[in-house]
Amino acid sequence: SKMTQANIYVLRDGKEVQVAVPTVVAGDIVVLGTGDVVPADLRLFEAKDFKVSEMALTGEPDDVAKTHKVKEKKDGAPEKLTPETMAFSGCSITSGVGKGLVVDTGMSTRIGRIAQLINGDAGARKTTCFCFPDTSANQTPLQQNLNKLGARIGVLAIIICIGIFIIGWLTDRKDPSNPDSPAWLYMILVSVTLAVAAIPEGIPLCVTISLSIGCSDMVQQEVLVRKIAAVETLGSASVICSDKTGTLTEGKMTMVGMYAAGTTYEVTGKGFDPEVGGVMRGDGTDGKNDMGVKSSLLTAILCCNTTLSKEKDEAGVMKWTPKGNSSEAPIVVAARKVGLSENIAGDYPRVLEVPFSSSRKMMLTVSKVGCTHLCAGGMPLPPGTNYLAVCKGAPNYIIDLCCEQLRADGSVDKLTDDDKANILKIVDGYSARALCVLAIASRPMSKMPYDESNDDITTDQKFEACRKQLRLIGLVASIDPERDGVPDSVVAARGAGIRVVMITGDYLLTAIAIAKNVNILQPSDDVETSAMDCANLRPDGEYLRPEEMDMITRSTRVFARAKPEDKLEIVKSIQRQGQVAAMTGDGVNDAPALNQADIGVAMGIQGTEVAKGASDMVL
């Protein structure tokens, strides 16, 4: 086991040494790089282009930028699920390097506290009866009803038997085969016999057989039932609480729209399969061969480090899988949809790369080009162009640096203030639909704008020199789309009298947009009362009183920026109202609520092992 034990680099006695992860203690200084898994909760004091995947903690697929600087929270800004200056145990580093001081290890870490929510006092309330074992935690409605039925039958049988004993004793009923025996002894035998006969021994057998048949039917639907009583609970559910990412949605960022060379396009298809879908103009015609489309996607590809290839999954099925940054995956997939080859970026050797950072809000690359057009059917390049600088990042930052814009005929116009305002309106339109928008800009150059032989030039100086006089090429807009069949399922559940509630760690506007797409929120709903940020459940750091919490959960159908503790409290509140709560989820952050709910349903393909272990049923 020691040969496969994870190791990490720490600073001890002023030297960088490699140690086993279990030996890391509070006070250690840990050195982290791309691909490492954080061994404990760390307070960062050094971070360079540092990004962490916190999907295990928050359930959100986007990489989170970290910094060592403490920033003052702006008024009205939404609360972050995790501090920017902290890296948490179990999260993987997707880019950059950093150093941090260990502040918590083991069960004291953020992920350790989630485990405590599953197994500790935060679980269902338990009762004890003298020396009998406690089996009351997380009982299904069927088990609770059978317990009540058994108690009632038992009490009624005892009362009847006592009555028969008293009547027989008073009337001096004796054993006909032994008249000399006392009446009280004979009536005790009769009463005990009746009491034993009154116990319905066949009920557990009949119930077990019925539930087993139900489990068999569920297997036919590719559903694994981990607890046999969950079959009946599924039919009793009155409220379904669902995570968003990976449950209601695909969990795969997909490009759905783009603005290229002054024209708006719709991108069809879901997931990472480039063989499904295409790029359509506003009138519904195919636009994949348009100059603006190819130019926008190729320039974006030149500023990406993500690759797309077919790989076998756990079931041995070949699937398209991206490797790299989750925000770049939609660009790579869309580029393949319009016919750009897998290795096209290799035809443009990269000579400079300035990674994305939270301060720059963009990534910049410079590639060698040696032709009159960017590619076949692409934008023309000025004579003498040897290099092409490409910037990809936040639209407001990119557009502010641009002085030109590409037109549909390949010409270049000046980008006026009015043009910038109109393009920002397009960005606002995408943002209102909860889309993640990136701007793409380029700058053709005959030579590098700095002395390449000067080794003293810093990366920031190179960045400043290359980002001038940019030409806006286009915008790309992506979202994590809803799963096929989810909107119809929500409507069917509503028709059956079941309320569907979304509980997500995503931002409120994104959660509202997805909730509308999947019919959780209807056009007639008031968003102010039907959706809320979970920070309102704990205004002073402490949760509201049970009565106030129950009043909110009775009417709210979308909860955003939810922590694992929030999901648990929401499920508890629904149960206090006498409702049968079902919880669906796939991440570690969903596990406490999955365990607390009357029936927990985990996702089988994309779900974590922790979520599956805490659930009653696996899809």
C-alpha cells in the first residue's frame, strides 16, 4: 500500500521534501502545482495563475481562480461558496502554482465536516427504548407505518387477551381435559395462545415479496435499488429536491450561441460530441462555412490548451472526452463541428503564452502564421503578417482594448463607442440567459512588439506590448444544458402533485434561467418569491428559526449558492412539514442531504462514490 500512497511536496527545515499525504500536519507549508490534489485545507500565501477544481465540494464544474490577496467584498456581490484565499482538501489543481499553510487536516477539513454531516449528529433524530437497538434513523414511510400498525395490533391483542382472561377467570372456565386444574392457569394458557395468534407474521413476508418484485421491475429500468424499502418510498414522495449540475443538466459546458463578424449564430447539439449539431444563422440556414464563424473559432482555438479525443469510459464505450479547462471545451467541440481538424493548432506554432489570471481577466497567445488568409475560408491577413496575437477572456475587458472589428465580408472597420455599446448589449442578452460569454480578439503582426533577445522583459511587459490595437473577431456563449427529458419529467411530476425544488451551488441568475428551461419555474411565477440565495437562510451566520425556515421552504422552488449544510437544512425543513422528501444528486456536497432525505437518489454514471453510498437508489 505504501507504493501507491499519494505524496506531496512540503517545506521542512527550509527544504522542499516529498512526504506521504497522511503525514501532513497543521503548520506545514505545502507546495502545489498543476495536477496535484490538495492534501489538507490550506491558507494560500503565494499563488500564480492558480486554479482549483472544487466540484467535489460545491458540485459546480467551473474551475475556481485562487489568490493569496484578501479582497474586500463589494456591496451587493453574491456570497462565494469558498474563500478565494483557501484551497480545500480533495480538490485538484487545474493550472498554476502556489504555496499554502496547512490550517486543518482530517475530519476538521471542509470535506471532513461533510462526512460528519452524514454520520454524526446532523443525521435523522434517533430514539431509544431501554436496551433495544436503535433502528429509527431514516425510516421510510412504509417502515414507519408498519411499526405503527404492529404497535396498534400488539396493544389491541393485549387488551383483548386481558379481557378474555378476566372473563374466563370470573366465570370459572376450566380445562375440559383436566378439570382439577385451577381456572386462572387455564385462562392464562388461552390468553397467551390468542396473543400469539393475533400477531400477523405474514405481513413482513408479504411486504418483502412485494418490494422484491418492485426492485426487479426497477432493474428492468436500469435503476439499482440499494435499500429494498426505498421502492415504496419513491411512490410516496411529495417533494423532489434536486441538485442542478450533473443531475438536471448534462454537467458538460456546451456552446449554444456565437457572434462573429457582426452576425449572430445559434450552435446546436449537446455534450462533447462534435458529430452532433452545427452552427446555424438566424434564418435557420447552415453557417458553418461562413468566414466569421471559421475565423472566430480558429482564433479561439489558437488561444486554448484543451484537446478533444475519443476515449473508453468505465463501461468500455468510446466517448468524446475533453482534456483541459472546462471553459475551453465548448470552443474545441464547436471548432470540430465546423470542420476544423483536430491538430489544426499545430499548423500555427505558438511562440508566446500568457495564461489567464484573475487580474488580467484574459489569456493571450502569439502564434506564427505564414499565409494570406487565416485558413481556408477564413479572414484575410494583412500583407507581411508573420505573427497573430489572440486574446480570449471577459468581454468588457477585451472590447475595451479593441479599436477594430471584423466584418462579414472580411473587411475591417473602426470600432466606435456606439459599436462597443451595441456589442455589450449582445453580451447582456447572453448573460440574461445565464450564458458564459467569452470575447475573442486578434492582432496581426509582422514582428514581435518587443525585443525577443532581451531576457529581462517580464511576462506582464510582453502582455502589455501584444494586447494593443486589437481587432474584435467575435463572442462565444456557453451553458451547461438541461438533460433530455428533464422538462417533461418536471411537468409530469407537477401533474402528479409532486413539487420539484432545485438546490444548487450556482449563482442565482443562472439557477433561475435553468429552472425556467426545465419548467421548475413557470412564466407566471414571481421570481422574487420563488427563487432565493441561500445566504438569506443564515443572515447572521446562524440558520433561521424552524418556523421561519419552514415558511420559506413551503413556497420557494429554487435555492442558489447552497452549501452542503444548506441542502441538509432544507430537506429537514420539508420533512418537518409532514412531506415525504426525495433528494437527487451526484456530488460529495449532496451526500448529507441524500442521507437525510426519505429517499436519496444518486446518479450512477457521473455520480461520486460518496453520493452513491449515501443514497437509497442509484440511477
